[in-house]
Amino acid sequence: MKALLRQAGFYTFMVMFLCSIHHTFGATYSTITTTQFLKDGDYITSPGVIFEIGFENRYVGMWYKNISVRTVVWVANREAPLSSGSGILKVIKPGLQVLLNGTNNVVWSTNTSRSVQNPVTQLLDSGNLVVKEAGDHNLGNFLWQSFDHPTDTLLAGMKLGRNFATGTEVYLSSWKNEEDPAPGDSTYHCDPSGYPQNIVKKGSDVVYSSGPWNGRYFSGTQNSRKGPFYTYGVYLSNKEVYFVYKLTSSVLVRLTLSHNGVLQIWILGVRKQDWVPLVLIPADNCDMYKLCGAYGSCDSQDSPVCRCLDKFVPNNSDAWERTDWSGGCVRRTELNCLQGDAFLKYSHIKLPDTRNSWSKVTMTLEECKNICSKNCSCMAYSNPDIRNGGSGCLLWFEDLLDIRKGPNGGQDIYIRMAASESDSQESDGKKWKLLFWILPLSVGLILVFLSLLIYHRRRKKDTDLKKKGRSGCSGNCAEELEIPLFDLSTVAKATNNFSIDRQIGEGGYGPVYKGILEGQEIAVKRLSRTSTQGEKEFKSWEEKMLIYEYLPNGSLDSFIFDDSQSKVLDWPKRFHIINDKDMNPKISDFGIAKICEENDIGSKTNQVVGTFGYLSPEYALHGRYSVKSDVFSFGILFNLNLLGHAWKLYKEGRSTELLDEYLGDSCSTPEVERSICVGLLCVQQCPEDRPSMFSAVMMLNNEGVLPQAKRPGFYIERDAPDGELYAQKTLTQTPITILAAR
């Protein structure tokens, strides 16, 4: 029993001790009531634990709750710090919030226009500290709110502007310095003295103007209205005008005014440990208010940054040369309102300072011009709203100040000028319009003339070539092409006028005829009009033909794949690839790479032609051909002569097993192994891995060490990455070549 009593006493002691610790280090509340105060060491936290209010040194301040670096956004008693560190913040009837010092004297208090029976103070997640009737959640019934009394920070949802009904204005006021929250010299306003614009003042002097709100953004700002974190706007009515921004994501954003007059928009970093500056104002020299004076335009990309508007001249040329632009510019021709003035359009500029301007949002631009024309004091007019093609009327009655090249493309403004300047501009405009029509017309006529000239010369050249029976090459064609050329009548006679009886086959490029020319048997390939073979050599004719020596022994595969015919080919004959009737080595009409330029890495065709099995993978599958395409076909010929399946045996070191049993002792083992390796190198999947034809011939004629071959193309499956071939995966029309003896 005694042990239980001792244990119970210990627990009682611990509870009392913890309570004393909690009291020592402060308590956290959600509201302040008439019976629950906020004293030094206590805190009020918003429901979402975003903001917190407490005593900081000699002030009652508000800051972000869960950020390691304390960021103060509001100070209650910034003009009346406590004389000591102790104080009490409480709410009393009829709805006043008061701050008492250690002697219970009121240091700071709120005001109210009505009374309630049960007032409470609550901190909202928006950062708004409100006094209201307990249980009343109507936002319009607040007795007092901190959003109407900001310090140097504008939070999302806080209205910056003027209430015309009450005459009150909400604006930012900077700290005196980085350590003292007392009001400084810099203030930030949504100025309602003319058409709404935001301005920064240093004392009573304007140091920055955003330009008027145009429905999408401020005319002089370099950032559009919508962003990834927030959206902002200006709202104008008969009762009030205000600027406000709203968050579009969970990222925290705040706008601050520093003691030296710099505006900054901050976003909280991803780790919620630091603030990242998103916007800085002033961003350049042109953000300095009226830097270039009246009718001077500022361009931060120009040097010097200030220039007079067109048809204006410096008011003081000497000062202007000294880069003192404060005197601004004047019209080079004075106005004469009685004799009639005109209005010139100036585009892509930030609209001037709108203080003391006049506006009406329901008027059209033409109505705006008429009103301005009738008032000699009206200096310019424009559309205040650029949405939907522009609307409303905005008039200026004083010299135009704070003009700059529009960062967002700017707006149009119509400035009053002397009538003679308008005539000059209209004359210049007519000249430009005339030039706009004449220049394209002249260029068009020149192009038509050149096209007709080129067409005429080509027709004449074709006619001359047909008469002479020559191709379109220059100089001695036989020397250039290193082949004899024949006219059409000679070839037609040799083939009995291309008789059907003389046709011995038809390939992918057209029909083939047998004939006799100068006592020698020939094969004539008459190219179809859709064929591209021989295009470079015979581009001058509509009919293109190639003449070959007639090889009566037929296609190579008729020997290789026939048991009886294959006995005819011993090793020396096979090593020479193709043979005539006496089995002499012959190569003709080999491959498609002859179509390519010599320096072409690769080209693209819309029609795949040739015999499948002999075509390279990139050509058969993608229509891409190059000088390496014939190398692949050359390698296939080698492997076919050695009866196929070369890769598997080569990989296993059994290349000699490829030999045809009919070859007997006619072959040379080193030549066989070298031929197999060269053949496999020629049929690699990627063109970059194949040797050139010159290299292949050198490999066959020398006894040097050969590189190791990789798996050949079309071996079971395509396994090369698409990126190693070509990105295009379209297989177009594929005619099949029919082979016959010739």
C-alpha cells in the first residue's frame, strides 16, 4: 500500500511539473477571448498551422509557422513598441483588441464601428487576424481585420486599394530599416487618382509606376497576369478599386516592399527552408519613374536608353547630350488647335502615367477620338482594355510621362500632333503602302521571267540533245561517262524495234530486250518512267536505256542452287563472282548505289527495287540507300557461292565446312577463309560496320589481318537498335525483280 501511495505521489508530482514547464514555455491557442489572453510566451496559430502570432522582442508580430527562418509578415504595434518585454494582448467589449504593457496601460488598440456581446480574435490560414462575434462566420461581419492594416508584406487575398464609400486606403509601408519595423519612407499603392495603376512612392515622390492596368497585365510590367503560382488583377467599381493576387497552387507566395523601395515577389523553396525571389522591381533603369522626361521613351536595350518619340526633339539639346533627360522632349511642330490638329499612332509602348487622366470603359475608340479632338487640352487617347480587340476610352490632359518600350509588346496610343505632321505621316504611309504592293509584284514578275527563261533553255537543250542523240553532260560525253552512247534509232534497229519476241525478262527498272549491235549480242534495259536508275546519266531524255553485254548463262542463283549446274563452278570461277559463256569473270548492273552521289552518306527513296535477299537491311526496310548498299549485296554473293550459313560456322571456327563438295581440291583454304570473313563483313547490319568496295577488294587481294565480323543483317531477326539504323519506319511499295538470262 505504501508503495502504491509513493507511486501515486510521484505521478502527481510529474503532472504538476509538466504543467509548470508548459506554463514557463508558453501555450498555443486558436483564439483570444475576453477571458483568455495572449501573453508573452504564448502563441495563436491558424487552423491549418500556416501562420502564428506571438511576442517578438517588444512587438506583437505574425510569421509563418513551419519555416525555420522566421519570416515576419505583420506587426501590430510597429509604431508603439513595448517598453519592456512583457505585455498582454486581449479582446474586450464592445469588440476592441488592445495591447497592454506591464503596468496595464494601453499601448496599441484596434477600432470598430459597432459593438458585439461576445467578441473573439482569430487568426485565419490566409494570415488575416480578425475580430468578430463568436460563432459568426460571415466574412463581411468582421469588426476589424489585419488585412486592412498591412505593414510591408502583401499576402494572397489582401486588397491593395481605396474604398470610395469610406475613404480609406490600404497600402504597404516599408520598415524603417531591416531591424526596425516602424514605418519607413517607401509606400506601395494602387493609385486611383486616374485610371488604376500601381505606384511606389518615396515620401511624396513617385519613384515607380507600373503603367495602367489593361485587363491582362500592367502596361509597363514584364510579367504576364497568369503564372504557375499565382494570378493577379485590378478590380474597379463605383465603390472601390483594388489590386489583389490569388494563389493557384499550394506554393506560398508573398510580395514585399523593402526599406529602400524595392518590390519583390517571393516563393517558398521546395524544402520550405528559404525564399526564392521571383520578381524584382525596378528590374532595369527604365523602371525609374519618368527617367526620359516628357515625351521621351526609354529602351533598356538601347544606348543611350532615352530617345524622343518620333517627330519630337529634345527640349534642351545640350542637357540631352550630357545624358540629362529630365527636361524631356517637345513637338518639333507646335500645336495649333484652332486650325485643327491630328493624332498620330504610336505602337508598342508602355502607356504614360495615368494620374489625372480620365476614363470611361463603355466608349469605343472612335468616340474617344471625337471627345479628345474637341478638347484642346487633350494630349492623347487610347483603349484602356486590350481584351477582345480593345475597348473603353482613356484620355490624357497633361504632358505624357514615364513612357518606355513595352516589355510585353506594349500598346497603341494616339498623340495629338500638328496637322502638318499628320500629312507627313500619311504621305510616308502611302509610300510604304505603295512599296508594299510594288515590291512583291516586281519580285513575282522577275521570278516568272526567270522561270520562263530556264524552261526555254531546258527545252532547247533537250531538243538539241535528241537531235544529236547525246545526254545532258557537258563537253565530250563519252570521255566524261567512259561509256559509248547510241542514238535511239540504232538501239531500236538492234532490238527489232523492241519486239516482244526479243524481250527476255523484266526487272524492277523495266523490260530487258536481246539484240545484236555491231555484230555483238547485247541486252537492252528500257527504263520505265517511274524508275530512278540512270537518272543522273540520262536526265535529258524521256526514254532512258542501258545497254549491256549479253551474258547467256543466266542468273547466278540458277547455278548456285541447282545440284547439276553447281558442279560447273569450281573455286576459281566462284572466286570471280559472275561469268560469261566461257566462264570469264563479269560484273554488270550490280546494285543501286550507282544512283547516289559519290559523297552521299545516305539517301532516301520512295520505292524499294531489287531482289530480296541481296538488299541491305536499311534499304529493304526503310528505303535508305548509300554506297554501302552494294557492299551488302557483294557480301551476299560471296556467302551464296559458299552455300550459306556462313555466320554460324564462322563463329564456331568451322568456316571450311562451308565448301561445296563438288569443289574438291580446286580451292585454296586461306582464300576460302578470307572470302568468308570479307563476305560477312560486307553483310553487317549497320552500314557503318561494312567496308567500302575498295576496302573489300583490298582485303581479298592482300593477306593482312582482317577485323572480326559481327552478326550479319537479316540473321534470324533484326536486333540492331532502331537508332542505329534510321528513325523512319515506313516500308513503301516493293516491286519484285524477275531475273532471266541475258
